[in-house]
Amino acid sequence: MKRFAAVLLLILTAVALLAVTASAATTTTALSVRTGPGQFETVTVNTASLEVDGQLLQTDVPAFVYRSRTMVPIRFISDALGANVEWNQDALQATITTADKTIVLTIGSATALVNGQSVALYDCVPATMAVLNGISRTVVPVRFVSEQLGASVEWDQQQYLVSITSPKPQEPETPQEPETPTVPETPEEPEVPTEPDTPVESETPVEPETPAVEPDYTVSVPQKSSSGVLSWAASDTTVSPRVFTLDGRVVFDYPGGKLDKAGGTVAVNGPVVKTIRYNQYDHGYDDAPYVARIVLDLQTGMTKEDLEITTTGGSVSIRQVGDPRPLVVVDAGHGGKDPGAMYDGYNEKDFVLPMALEVGQRLEAAGCRVIYSRDDDTYITLSDRADLANELGADIFISIHANAMPQKPDINGLETYCYKLGGQAEVLANYVHDAILESASPGDRGVRTANYYVLRETDMPAILVETGYMSNTDECQMLADATYQKALARGIANGAIDYLQAAGLL
């Protein structure tokens, strides 16, 4: 009995020692993790130690376990494995490069591009941002990145230790001995010629191949001037293109002509022309083996009659006459790889797109021209959104979003933003804000100012509508309701129409 008690005491002592060792190997800490663009939530995590080739790696933001994966600062781990890291703030992407591999990780995305191929991250845990003591780092799942770089990874659960072993360099192959050259054989004696036979008639000579037909002239690729004039020219000054229209496009064909550069596109984003495409064809007309084609893709509702086309001396010059209707750029926030705020299984990008489309339809019905920054689930950078509105010369710009504040889940209501007070943007914001309150009756958090990129960098009156707080459970469910979305969109459109009418633009 005493022996049993002694053994039991030893076992309990060992268990206690193991518990002390395990608890000493990790600590818990509170840090902020990115949940959406500019949005972070505080989480409590277990930290982990990190070693590479037996050497402990010191990092300003520690490795930690998050959603079943150990996350490490990408720059530290890449530097330790001899890889280069570049950060793209606009795209929220980190690119890791070695001599033979390029890995692109996007904040919030559970897939990576490895040498151009899409690869899912383990357990769908995405790269994210972590903030501790004011220091922000991009953190990634350690096993995925390490193994992609050829390293091996081991996890010690007791010590909460990640051990990474760098890939071993391959030994060069031993060069093979060169083969012994073959001695040429002694040439045979030529045969003694015999009497010639009756001569054989020669074969009918083969007709020479018809040489490739050279183009009759060249055509320069289209250009856009600073004043918005579109132009190109043929080297033969007597040539005029064959012009026809097809499904919202104006086509210029040059039979017998060849472009002086490879095919491509020119982004125009003008009041009439959206893009120019040009390409080379070797068929299409019976009287010409070459066809140079230039295509103008028109904005919605535009026709050839909205263009002033001048053709002289082989040159084509096009001025966009435009449209007297006011132009509104409607911007659905986020999109594609950027989901925006994420709560209760919903993504912000999926709330704001149907609202933006509804706003656009109502504005068009009221006599406006509408251009969408996106009309599907596409990622668009902030600079591209602002540039689009500026290049089009839009009359007003409306960006639609949903808000979130995880630290204060009770907050709810509508906020409408402009860059600064005292200008037309504030007037537009007030018109839209009041109309939304009347149409949908959300909580009223007022018209505010913010240094948002799309408000700061646009040249026309621009506003950003935060339609409600997804971090508030009740309001998130309201924002998910299609009827409520239409009520919000109706208010946004009504306010914009009121502003345009008061400004004499509609």
C-alpha cells in the first residue's frame, strides 16, 4: 500500500511539473486583429516561441495561435529564410520572392498566388494584420509560408514552440566524363563510272511559293490627348477607314493596313467613350489579307451621334460631344477580395452593391447619367474609384458603405460624410442624409467630416454614406433585408435628385 502511495505521489508530481512547464512556455496577451478595412477587434491569444535552424527569433509582435493556426510576422520569417518581402498598401498585399518562387498573400483572403497559381491557405485562415503596443505587422500562417519556401516546420505543443528548418542546398551533380570521340571511318574508293544510261527526263519544276503579301500601309495606335480628343493616323494619307456600329461600339476597319504596334487597349473613361481596343486581323475582307481594327466601347446610353468624327489626310480625330444630363458616379464600397466589415455571416460588400444598383436605376429614371465604380463583385482600388470620377468629369460622387464598431456593439444609425464643411459636398450630404431619414427611418448620427480617400481626392461634390452598423446585431439584420436596402437606396437617390435640381443640373 505504501509502494502504491509513493508511485501515485510521483505521478502527481510529474503531472504538476508538466503543467508548470506547459504554462511557462506560453503566455496569454491581448492584441488587435484586423476584421475589415480599418477595423480591428481585440482578441486574447496564446503566444508562441519561434526558432529558425535552432536559433530563437525575436519579433516585436509575437507569434500567436489564432483560429487553430500559428501566425507569425511575415517580414521576420521571410528574412530568416532568405526571401524578399514587398508590401502594396493599395492592394493590401505582401509579395514574397525567392529565385524560383513568388508568393502573393492578400490581407483577408484565404487563398494565395504561388507563381501565378491560386493556392488555398491551410484551414482557410487568411493573412491578417496584428497590432500590439502600437506596432502593426502583417501576420501569416507559419506552416504555409515556410513550406512554400521549402522549409520544414515542427510544433511542440508542450513548449508552444515553432521550429523551422531551412531547406538544404542541393549538391551539384558530378560532371560526367566526356565520351571518347569516334574515329571517322576511312572513306571508300569511288566506283569506276559505267556507261551512262539513257538520260531520264527531268521532273517538272515546282512553282515557287507566293511571297507573303506585305501590308499596304501602317496605322498608328490610338492616343488620348489631355483635352480628351482621341486620334490616330494611317501612313497612307489617302486612306479612309470603313466605319460601322455594333452593340454599343463604333468600329474603324483598315483593310490592307497593319498596326504599328501589337494589339492593346486605351482607358478613356470619357463622357461617351469608355475604352478603345485595337488589334490586327488576317481575315475579314476578300480584297485585303490584312485588317487593322480600332474599336470604341461606348458608355451606357451613348451612340455614334454623341461623337464628332473628323477624317482628313489619313488621320482620324474624335471629340466627345457629351451629354447634357448630369453625371453621377455611384460607388459600391469594397468588393472582390475586400469584403469590408464581416458580421453574423454577412459581408459589407454584399449589402452595398444591391443598394448602389438601385440608386443608379432611380437616378437614371430621373434623367441622370450613371456610371458605377463596380457593378459586380470586383475589387477596385480607392485611387481607381476617385480617378474614374475625375476623368469622367462627374457632377457628383456617392460612395455607399456599412459601418462597424466592435468595441461598442450598441451603436447604430446613419452617418453621412463629406471631406469638409462649408462647400457643395456638405450641401449634398445634407440633402441625401435628410432624404434617407425620411425614406428608411434609421437612427440619426448626423452629417460628419472625414479624411476618406474618395472624398479627399475627388474634384466634384462627393459624399460617403454609412448606411448602418453591422456590429449592431439588430441593425445588421435590417441591412440584410432587401426591402430595407431599397428604402435606403430610395433615400440616397431622392436626396441626390433634390441636390441636382437645386443646383440647376437636372
